[in-house]
Amino acid sequence: MSSDAQWPPLSPYSTGVRGRCPRCGQGHLFNGFLTLRQKCEVCDLDYSFADPADGPAFFVMCFACVPSVALAVWIEVAFQPPFWVHLLTSLPFMLLTCIPPLRPLKGWLVASQYFYKAEQGRIDREHGRHPV
């Protein structure tokens, strides 16, 4: 496995949003739409450190789902259209604003975890330090 020291630091935004390896910027981050690979095929970086959890879904809900639902409610209150109008307007708008951002956001979060060396928090009891 290659050492991190030989790789220049890459922006989490430029690598993550494109779905590229956060260390080399060449390998792929994803196997499928949202499934992370086991490791990079170029530099062999093990992706087991990555755990974005529900982060991408949270950001999408805050910045895409809420405005999409607000648009659908506004259309309903203002025009009281038949149901098929929502199928042709609200549903496609919601799908287009909620699903495509998931992959770039997940890539950005994984790349940020690597860049900032984020890891699981733990209490250091050996040295007498306790959380405040």
C-alpha cells in the first residue's frame, strides 16, 4: 500500500463531487450509484475509513426536499389542480432535485473525512483526560 506522504493533498470538493479517490484523484469512489468500492483501483486506498452515514440524505432533505414540497403545497393551495398536474409537475421536480445530489454529496463527505482525517471519537482515559 502506498504511503499518504507521497500524494499531494487534493481538495475534497474537486475529488468527492466527481466521485474520485480522495488520495490520488484518479481512481473511482463508487461501485454503483451510492455503493462505495472496497478500495481505490489506482492507489489502493482502503475506503473502510469512510462512513458518511445519513449525511447526504440530511443535506438533500434540507436543501432539496423542503423546497420541493413547498412548491407542491403552493401549487395545490394557489391553483387546486387535479392530481395528474402534480404527477406532471411536483413529482418530476422533486425527483430531479432530490436524487441526483445524493452521489456528489456522499463523495464530498467521504473525501472530506479523508482530507481532514476524521475518525470515530473516543475518550482518552489512559492519560487522565476526560471530556468537558
